[in-house]
Amino acid sequence: MAEEQQGQERSEQPTAKRLTEARKKGQVARSRELNTLLVMLASAIALWLLSGPAMSGLIALFSEALSPSGDVLRQAELVPTHLMQVMLSALTLIAPFLAITVVAALAGPAVMGGLLFSADAIAFKAEKLDPIKGLGRVFSTKGLIELVKALLKFFLVLGVAVLIYKFMEREVMALITLDVMEGITRSGGMIMIALVLLSATLVLIAAIDVPYQLWSHNKQMRMTKQEVKDESKETDGRPEVKARVRQLQREASQRRMLQDIPDADVVITNPTHYSVALKYDKDGTGAPRVVAKGQDLIALKIRTIAIEHDVAIYEEPPLARALHGTTEIGDEIPGPLFLAVARVLAYVYHLRKSAPTDYIPRPAPVELPSEFAEYH
């Protein structure tokens, strides 16, 4: 079977179950180029937003680090405390910048497939150490595409970086003529501009890579027709399990049906093979409804419950067979049978209102319409 499936074309779209299982294994669409783009853009924006406070803080930090107080110079034991304070100040200074870049680093995976942690993805697998399979991955179509993307990104970024340097060459060379603090301020601005320009070059690569990664992931997840059939069988369950479920559903339906018999107006019987319990809502606008029906043992059970709760039992074999064969529980009776059922209900209601000593003649046998001739 495995060999047959290997020969089949993966022409079917992946099912929800397959995508869910792949996600549990960490197999989702990812774009490194999108991640790189978002991190660089976020870094540029962070530098732009925080450049003023950051430069002021950096100048103060350098002043504090390079010009310690006299007590620190005179007492060597205060040097570690001084260095710790400088490090904490530096950490506080760069914390907002780091926070923005971390959020950007998480935004890429969140957009492409969502954030997830999969133990299967980081689990040790001996096959990953197989050099033959490793070379196969390197020289595969996917590996060649990744190589082309890497070379394209390298030369594109390199070309833009050279252009940026040429454009800023005089300003870069002029940094050596400035004092330290002014040089730091100028270099921060140039770095921000360079990051923005480099990020712009990555937009083109990301615009190509994101649709490709989505297409590649979908292609990898595609299934053969046999895999879809096998999954459908597994999802629907084995035939014996489905049969057992249907049996339990029938039993539950029968229990609910038997609970409704005490509220019925009449039970029309065969008299032994069929029983159909009817209820008519006098205040409603609909026809009488079937609240219970059954054959043989169930028919006997319906009659027994009806007797226990003083529900009228009316023997009319053709009508009982016709109602049993043409209705389901909860259905209204068919229109052509309404007159016959109405005669039965009128007789039952008359019996209930009369005195025990009164004689109420039974209606003549029911004449079913011609379309119900098979039930005569």
C-alpha cells in the first residue's frame, strides 16, 4: 500500500486534520526574509524614536564611566560597584530598543503560521545525522532555491550598502575630526538612515519569499486521493463502531418516544404487530402528530404503557399499518388520512365525556384512500 501511495500524485488539498497534525510537529509556513525585514525596520524605527533620549543617556553614561568620582579613584573596593551601576544604566538605556526588536522578531512568525512551540521539532532524530540525507537536502530543489535567495539577498544588500557608503563617505570620514560625544550622535543618525535604506531593499525579497513559502508549504501538505480516503475512514470510524453508535441513538430515541406515550390521545393498533400513538393539540392549527410507533415487541410496549396511563387504544389494522409506514416520530399525519384519524379521535373524545353506562357505537371500518391500498 505504501508503494502504491508513493506512486500517486499529491493532487488533493490538505485537510484540516492534516494541517493540525503538521502544526503539532512544527510544520508551518515560515519566511526568514520577512523576519529579517521586520527586525531591521523595527530597529530603524526604534533608533528614530529613541535616538534623542538614547544619545543623551549614552553621553551621560560615557561621562559617568570615564569620569568616576574621586571616591572611586581613591578606594579600589568601590570599582565593582561603580561598574555594576554603569552596566545597569546601559541595560536600562537599551531595554526599550531590545523590547521593540524582540516584538518585531515575534511578529514575523505570528503573521506566518502563528506562534507555536513543538517538542517534535526540536526532538533528537538520528536521521538528521545521516550525511547522505543531508546532502540530499542541500542539493534538492528547495536547497537550490534557498541558495539562490541567499545569493540574491547578499548581492542586493551589498550593492545598497556600497551605495549608502558612497553617499555618506564624507560624513563617515568626518567622524574622526569630531569629539567623542558629537561623533556618537552623528553615527547614530547615519546608522538609522542606513537601516531604513537596507530594510527597503529587503521589502522586494520578502514580497517574493512570503507567497513562495505559503505555496511551498501548501504543496508539501498536499495529499493523495488514497490518503484522503484513509483519513476519512479513520475520522468516521470503523463500521462496527458506527453501527454501535446508531444502535445507541435508536435506543435513546425509543426511550424518549416511550416517555411521550402517557400524553397521547389514542394508540391505533394492528392489533398485535403495529402500534401508533397520536396526539392532537386542539388549540393549535396543525394536524395530529405521531408521538410513538413500533412493531411487534415495541408495539406491545406501547400498548402496555398506554393501558397503564389510561390512554385509549383503538384497533384499526389498515389505518395502523398506513400510519406506521408513512410517518416518522414527530411528523404530522398525511393529509389523506386526516378524515380517518379525525373519526377515531372524535370517537375517543366522545367516550371520555360519556358516562360508563352509555353506549357509544364504534365507527364503521376505515376506508383508506386508493394511494394507501397496499396497507389494506
